Amino acid sequence: MSVASVQAPHLAELCSSIGRSSLSVSSSVSDLVGSPFEISADNVLTIEDLRMQMGSCFTCGVSWAEDHVSLDCSECGGYGLERPCPLCDGNCGSTWKRDFTMSHASGKARWQGSCPSHPISYPPSLVLPTIVAPAAVPPTCGATRNQFLAQELCARLEKLSTQT
């Protein structure tokens, strides 16, 4: 097992430039022009840009918001923003919505929804490409859901540690 360290490459430069800078809390806007803290308009994201990025696949770059998907991409999972219920292949008629945060974080398609035909009774070791919304999970199933997520996280960490 190896240990890796993560270091910010520009941290030392930033700290040294702060020490050399004559800026203070009472500095005016004109004092900030030309300082190392100057923000370029090119580096600022608008809310619309952020929504567009979150609504796109981080792996292959297609726009889910425009119903574009890549069939061979695990983060897309073959669907855009919505999909038929994955537990019963849409027989129940419910539509599940993409969980952007989990899809982007895991690199696999994750969904939020509930299936009226199938109560939540799958074993925690079963790997589904879906995550049920917390509101749809009965309080008695909370521990099962947490155990499922913990096991999935442990499996990914073990996989990462064996690759390094």
C-alpha cells in the first residue's frame, strides 16, 4: 500500500505574494487593480454556465438538458434527465430523475425516484445503477440505504487502493 500526498502547486507562490503585497482590509478597489488577487471575467462562471455544466456529462461532455446521451458512457447510462423506473423497467409508469451530484461524483448514472410496484427490499450488496430519493425511503429502510452506500464507498476505496 502506498501513501500519496496532495499539494497545491501555487500555494507557496500565493502565500509569498500575500506577504509582499501591501494590501490590507482597508485597501480600495484601485489598490486591487494589478494585484495578484485580480479576478478575470473569463474565470467567473454565471449561474447559467454552472447550470449548463451540471446538466452535462463530465465524462463524455454531452448535454443531458438537451436530451443528448452517449450509450457507451457509464455516467450517461443511456438516458438524459429522466428515465422510466429502473426497478420494474417502467411497468409502474413512474419516471425517475437524474441525481446530478451522485452521477458526477461517481461517474455512473444515478437516479432518484420510487417504484410503487416494488417496495424497497433489495439487499445492500446489490449494486443498482440507481439511488432512491431519501424522501421515498421509509424510516425503517434508512439504515439499509446507509449500509448500501457505505459498502459501495468501501468497494470503491478498495479498488482505488489496489490500483495504486
